[in-house]
Amino acid sequence: MDLSKLTNPQVKAAFDAWQSGDSAKWLSFFISDAKLYDDGNSRDFHSFSTQTIGKEKFTSIEKVSADGSEITGNFHSPQWGDFKTYFKFHTDESGKFNRLDIGQAN
């Protein structure tokens, strides 16, 4: 997988933690009450992170937004199969992520 497409260092580090299944490191990039929206629907961020990290992951990166905050690519989930998805990271004034939007990409 071509990680050189990830231009935002904070997003790249969080992405690496996700891909390697390191939930403690992943969570360290987010504020304690981070929000998660899955296809626009609110979900519990911590439950999602602890239940899916290490099981679900990107299999390729197709594109990254100009500011580096959004990753779109192919994704694998044992429960849902293979599909195209996106992760969009939102940063607060402290520099940590306060929101993550995920969902199926077109």
C-alpha cells in the first residue's frame, strides 16, 4: 500500500495505528469524547474503535484530500466484506482529532 499519499503527519500516524491494530495508540490521537459519524449516523467512537480495530482495515488507498484529512480506499471487514470507504479526520484547536466521519464511498 502506498502510504506516501498520506501527507498529513497526524493522519498518517493515526492511520498506521489503525492498520497495525494498536487501539491504545489510535485512541491517543483523539480527544476523550471524540465523535463518530458512520454514513452520517452518530455512533459511539470508543466502542467502534475497540471492537473493530485489528479486525477491519484498508487494503488500498485510492485518494487523499488536498489537506490530507480524508482517506478513500478499499476496505475489508470480516462482517461486511470488501468495499470502498472513507475516513475523514477533524482536528480541534488542541491539535487532536475530535471527530471521525466514516462511510461507504461512491
